[in-house]
Amino acid sequence: MERSIIIKMKSFLLSLLALTAASASLLPRQQAPSFGNVNAVIDSAFKKVSLLDYQGKYVVLLFYPFDFTYVCPTELIAFSDKIDSFRELGAEVLGISTDSHFTHLAWIKTARKDGGLGGLRYPLLADISKDISRAYGVLVEDSTDDLYGAALRGLFILDGAGKIRSIQINDAPVGRSVDETLRLIQAFKHTDTHGEVCPANWQPGSKTIVPDQDQKKKYFSDVNRDL
């Protein structure tokens, strides 16, 4: 009887914690939590990284669960292979997990054919304190979960002012799209520059909408001309 009560109490407390965390979740348009003096691996060397280092640039924060796993290397490599596309947009990518920088380095030095990263082209941060993952709401804190102590697949796009523009959080089995991340940055930068808004499935060079009750009619008239 006593054990049953304890289990129920634990379940209740975990639910309460989850509810509290959800109510305090970050949202787009908010200022991103800052961090500084974080151990990282950059170009196979240990360095310190702060979010302020990237002030004025768009930043993609790419949280992932663990080094030396399954989906994680496919994501990190995919972003690394397209890093020039991000930098052409004035954007940087920062990979983050709760592993140590020593583990990061070993993984980066492991060949891709052996499940390694084979020379990553952007910084990999060691959130060993778990403070960054917790601040961004992606840390798994349920001790009964297989991912306890790790970060979920969170992707945050920050603009040059350090504000959150987009949030995506996946469960562990499914990776994220590099092309969609690039598209979102292109779309946000377009709205930043031109003040127009981007409709569903917008691609660079396609039509946008002037956010005005009268001027919006041109867009809807153009795209629905045959209806």
C-alpha cells in the first residue's frame, strides 16, 4: 500500500513538473536565453563560446540527444554539408548536447563511415551542466525516461537581435530538415527587409503579401485568378 502511494505521488509530481515547464515554455518573439563561456569544439580544437559572439547574425541552435548514436550524426552532417548556404545568409549553426567536449572531439574525429562526424564545420557545444538545454525547455528531466539527462531534438532560429523566430522540437526517432531550416531563415530575412509576409510553402522569389487589408487583395487575386 505504501509503495503504491509513493508511486502515485511520484507520478503526480512528475506531471506537475511537466505542466509547470510547459507553462513557462519559450515562444517565438521572445528574447532567447543567453549563455556564455561554454566549452566547445571548433575545427577540432577546444574553445569557449558565448551566444553574444554571434550578435547581429541569425543563429540556429541545434540541440540533439547524444554523441555516437543513430539519427544524430545524420542531422549534424547534413547541416555541416550545407553550412556555406547558412553563412551566405549571414547565419551560423551551433550544435548542442549534454555530452562533454572530449566526447564531441572524439566523435568529430571518427570517420563518417564509422558513424562519426568526420570533420564538423560548425561549433559543437558541451552543455555538460545542462543549463542551456534546461533554459530552452528541451532537457528531459523525467528519471524514468530513456533520454533522462539528455536534450530533445530542439531547433531554435534566433535573429540578429537575439529574438526567437522559430521553434521546432522533435521526439528522438525523427530527424530535422536542413532545407526547411534554410527556407525559414530566408523567409524571416525577407520579412525583416521588406515588411511583407510569406504565405504557406513560400520559396525565395515567389509572391508575398503586403499586410494591409486593401493591399493584400492583389496577392489573393493573383493566386486565385482561375477560381
